[in-house]
Amino acid sequence: MNAAPADQIRLLDLQAIDSRLDQLAHRRRTLPEHAEIDKAAADHTALKDLVVAAQAQLGDTTREQTKAEADVEQVRSRAARNQQRMDSGAVTSPKDLENLQHENASLAKRQGDLEDIVLEVMERLESAQTRVTELTARLEHSSVVVAEAEGRRDAKFAEIDAEADKVRRDREAVANVIPADLMKVYLRLREQQGGTGAARLYQRRCEGCRTEFSITEFNAIKAEPADKVLRCENCGRILVRTGESGV
């Protein structure tokens, strides 16, 4: 394959531009903000789960308190009815009166036990409310942390994308003057060779794979016509001769 020396040298310009685009794409993919956002998002999700669990616990404890208070009120009402009957004189039988007095004594003990339960539940309810409040505040803060990290990432994206847009315009200007057949080979090799399709021959070395040619190999390169598109025998990349190639 043949191509004008100037077109071959333009491949080096194109390669430099493509390498810069690859660097920008890599930088965009590997911004430290990505890991920061992932961690912040994971923390946020974990906190959200904790808030849901704490709210469920608060709901359960609230219902437990309502039931305990209802139990106390039920016992208190029963004792009050018994006392009203005894005070009214409606109970004339000594045995019935004794039974009511005994029941009220039992109810008084039962009421005391239930009131202790209410106090214990109230303490747990207060603790549950405090936990929900604390976790909710932490969840709100974690949302801010995520948003701030995303903002920093987006700012870096904008910076990188702006540079990439400029570099792509430069690439278009260079690519448009390179012959289509030469461009096709370059693109194929670039895909096969990890992003580098053309490399400079610097003195006796291929700058693509860093192979240094023997004197015999170098003399063979010297003997090739200037418009011959050379390929490195080691890596297969297009080997571009310049004024620093020593040929």
C-alpha cells in the first residue's frame, strides 16, 4: 500500500488526537467522584432501610402503648364500677361485698402492674421516636452528600466533555484530508492494537511497541520508497517515517 509521506505523517497527528480522546474517555470513566457517589449512594440506601425499620418499630411501639393504656383504663373502669356499687349500698350480702373488695384489691394490683408496663412502653416509645428523628436527619444529610458528589462529578464531566468536543473538531479536520484507504487500515489497526494504529519510527525504534530494529532491518526500511506504507514487523502497526527517523 502506498500513501503520500505527508498523509502518513498526518496519521501521527491523528493518532495523538485519538490518544487524547481515549485519555479523556478514561478520565471520565475513572473520576474519583464515581467511587464517592457509589459509597454515598450505598450509605443513603442503608440509612433509608434503617429509617423504614425504625419507623416500623415506632409504629409497633405506639400500638403497644395504646393497648397497654386501654388495658389500664379497662381495669380502672372495672374497679370504679365495683367501688360505686359498694358505696351505693346496693350490695347487701356480706359475702358479695367481701368478693367485691377482694376483686378491687386484685384490680388495684393489676392496675399497678399495667401502669408499670405503660411506663416501660413509653420509655421505649421515646427511644424509638428519638431514633427515627436521628436517622431521618442522617438520611437528609446523606441526600446532600450524594447531591454534592454528583454536582462535582457533573462539573468534571462538563470540563472533560468541553475539551473532548474541541479535540473531536480537531480530529475531523485532520481525518478529512487523510485518504480513505489509509484511514481504513489505521482504524482497523487501532482497534486491534489497543488504540494505537500508527507509530513513529524514531531512529531505529518503533515507538508503538518499542522494538529496536537491527542494522539489517533498518537498512531494509531505508531502502523502501518514501510513499510505501510500512508496518512494524513486531506489532503490525503502521510505521511512519519522519525527519527524526534517521532514514
